Amino acid sequence: MRTQQTPLNMAIALVYTSAMLLVGCASMGPATIVRDRFDYVTTISDSSKQQLLLNLLKVRYTDAPVFMDVASVISSYSMEGDIGLGGQYAPPLRGDTFGSVGVTGRYADKPTITYQPLSGDKFAKSLMAPLPVTGILSLIQSGYPADFVLRICVNGINGLENAYGGPGNPRAGSPQFRELMTAMRESQTSGSSGFRLKGIKDAQLVVMFIRPSTDETTIPARKVRELLGLNATEREFNVVPGSIAENDKEIAIQTRSILQIMVDVASYVDVPDADVAEGRVYRPQRTAEQELLFPALLTVRQGPSQPEDAYVAIPYRNQWFWIDDRDRQTKSILSFLMLTFSLTEGATAQPAPVVTIPAR
């Protein structure tokens, strides 16, 4: 015999179902981790690339770079539900049957993001102080090509000058520095030379070592020794900050600051001819020989409209500037520039962004 479903029974069933659903959604925390963690990582990464490209353009147009760090991310979720039930029932033929049910819910997402501008002493230490020699050599030890690191991060080694494209003090760079970069890359690949830290009392000294051998792998190392004017019999050479070595057992490396790196890299950014003609931006003067010895570090395209497929794109001065997603060299340069900022973190003692996501 089929039981008759009265309106009141249906209301009770609806309320019971709604209550079960609310109980099932009581814990929101675990479900938000997968979405929030990767969404925030992606968003912060994309905004960092846009900020860096924007500041390269500002430097290109002789404007002051401004960096705004994400200091903390706090995102609060809440879900609340209310259930109401009311009814009046009378047996058949003796009155009417009344029933009512109400279900309400509220959902709130309240993110709070804190930004911290890079200024004052932190700005000076992060952007204007020369990069530590140990940090640069650590990049080479970690697998970055030696010529790549030296071309971007170094002004000179033992008096050999790197090219520099800044508007105030441009330098053509010496052919010997180009030879040195090539020899160090080949020596790094063959394993005939390398760098390591050497403890002396309470300090750590960086040394470059050359392995003793007579096979062809030592040819690049001998070239490095010759270009830097190093002692012919020594196997280890102290690496110190500076432009000129005191003796033939020392290698003096003059490193660049983050700001110098940005100025040099920005000098290769393509800009509208009209801006150059009107004096809004400078155009570096490079000879064909200089461009052959020190090719362009990156390619930044520009046009009147936003591209559909770009690694990173920003609007600036009524134009769009972007990096093509198929340009692996330029993408590598931009990623490397973002990495170099970490070399100054010890000086600024700036904590990493804190992400706090309470779910209620």
C-alpha cells in the first residue's frame, strides 16, 4: 500500500535533505587548498613578471623603477545556513493542511592582500648595492652557463671590461672579455676548472681552481689563465670584489647592482621610432662589431594592441610591450633577473609573503 505524501511530509524531507547538505559542507578548509594555493602562486608569478617588464620600460625611458612586494595574503571564507520549518496539519475532511519551509544560506570570500613598497634603505640595498661575488659564482655552480652569468652580472674581471648599454656611461666592452666568457663556458663544460668556498678563520673565501691535466679539456682553462694574467703554476686563485687584481694569484670581479643590470638589459628593449625622434627615450649607439661580440640580451616587442599569445604583456605610454612566448632566450633572461633579486635577500632581511586562509 503506497503511503500518501502530504505537504508536511514533503517539507520535513526537504528540511532533512538541506540539513544533510549543510553538514556535508561543514568543512571548507581542505577543499580550498588545491584551488587557492595554485591560484595565488600563478597570480603572484604573473604579476611579478609584469612588474619587472614595466620597470625595465621605466628604466628605458629614464624613469625611476618602483617595486611593490606582496607582503601577505589573507583570504577568509565563510558559509552559513539557516533552516526554518512551520506547519499546521488537520486530518482529511476535518480541515485544511498547511505547511511551510525555508532554507537560507550565505557565502563570503573576503581576501586581504598587503603590499609593501621597496624604498629607503631596503631600496638601496636591494637595487643599488653590488651583487655579492659568492652569489654570482653560486649561480655558475648551480648550472647556469658561465658566459650567461658573467655577461649579465659582471662589469669587469681583472681589468677586462664587459659591454654596458646605459645612457650615462655606455661601454663597448673589450674583445678579450668576450673571449674570456667563451673560455670559461667551455672550461665549465669540460670540468677543467670551477669554483668553491674555502674556509679561512671565521670567513669564507671564494677560490677558482684549475685541475691539472694534459689532455684537450685544459685548453679553455689555459685560455682563462692567459686572459686573466694568472700564475702559470698555481692551481687555486682567490676571487675578490674589485676591478684590478693585486697579483697574479688573484681574480678581481667587479659585480653589477640590480639597477645596473636593469639599465643594461633595458637598453635592448625595442621602442617606437617616434619616441626616439621626439627625445622621449635614448637609442644606444652600437657598432656592428659590438653587436657581434655582445648580441642583444632580450627581445621586447611593441605595438598598438595587446597580443593574443604572449609570455608577459603590459600597456605603457599608449603602447603594448610584450615578450613572445616562443622566445626562450628572452624568457630565460626575465626569469634570471627575477632570480637575481634573491641574491640580495640577506641584506634586506625581507620575509617571504605569508598566505593565511581561514575557512569558517
